Amino acid sequence: MFEKLEKYQLLFLAIIFAFGFFLSTKYAVNSLSREGISVTGSAYQIVKSDSGRLSFVINTQASTKAEAYKILKEQMPVVFEYLKSQGIANVDLKTYNGYYSYKYNRVTGNYTNEVDYYKLSQPVDIYSDDVNKIKEISIDIQNLLNKGIDIQVNQVSYFYSKLSDLKVKLLEDATTDARQRASAMLKATHNKVGKIQSVKMGVFQITEVDSTNVSDMGINDTSTIDKKVTAVANVVFKIK
């Protein structure tokens, strides 16, 4: 009698244990399927700028403002002729600016009210789709010093006009890279990559080709003709 009762109790306990194990296993599987894996994917492409801008300043100096302006007017045709000989037709003259410099009294250590000279500066921007020509001029234009023209090169900038289309493609490639990385990580656990739960686009890094610099705000290099455009995508995949 007691032996039968003991067997029934053991059988009952075994059924409860098996049912509990089934529920816990089912819960674990369902929990795993709801979990996600977060992966960062990246993609880059090397591009060549298709337009350039050179900014420089023509400086003149004379005892009066009128004389400084007269010198500038005489020098401008020489500069324009040089640019024309280089095949540059797109020239943008900015508003000129100038200032008076006053004589310095070495005895008192103060500046006087007597004008020493007036300095006039004429900013000029030139543009071209021939980026190599822009680079060449940025170096060669200094030779105008031999003609008495004070040229100061301020900035050379290079741009890529198809950047918007490239960004779309790179984001797609970065997302694909994220999926491949997630798949490799889950392979050892015998799980697979499921649907995308969320995607967060990172900032773009436009840098020199060999640069490894990154910034939370993104980098937009315009100083080099060849650039590396890098996109980053933070993707969360469902695990299945």
C-alpha cells in the first residue's frame, strides 16, 4: 500500500518537474528570439574631387588710400591675364578692405596720429573643374611677385559633387557589413540573424585617403583632391 503511494508520489513529482522544464525551456527560447544583437557596420570609398576653389589676396600699400587703390587697379589686369593664360574663366572678386597704419614713436613707445601708410587687400576666388589646374595655380601664382604683385594664397579647397548619392550607397553597404558581422558572431551559438529591429546612422568621415582620424561631429576634409568617405551604421538585429 505504502509502496504504491510512494510510486504515485514519485510519478507525480516527475510529471511536475517535466512540465516545469518544458515551460522554462519554452520561455528561454521565446526570450532568446526576442533578444537582439547590436552590431556596428562600416563602409568606405575613395573618390577624386571634381571641382576646386583657390582663394587668394592681392595686397597693395601706399602713403594714401587713393595711391594704394590706383596701384591695385594697375595690377588687376596683370592678374586677370595670368589667370586667362591658365584657362581660368570663373573669377569672383570679393569686396576689398584696407586700413591705415600709423607711425610709431620709439621714444614714447606709442603710436602717433601721423599716417605711415595705407594697406589695401583685394580678395579673389577662382573656380575650376580641373582640380589639378587649381593645385598647379596655387603654387605657380606666387611667381607674380616677380612682377611686383603681392599675392597671398589663403586657401585651396576641393569638392566632390556626387557626395549625396555616395552617402546613400555607403549607408547600404555599411548595413550589409553589419549583417555579415552579426552572422559571424552568431555562428558559434547556432543562431541566425533575423530582421532589423533598429538602425542608427553614424556621422560621415570625409578624410585624407590614409587618415585614421574620426570625430563625433564628423570630418569634412576639403584640403585634398583624393578623399576617403566613410559611413557607419549601428544596427540591431533580431536573433532567430
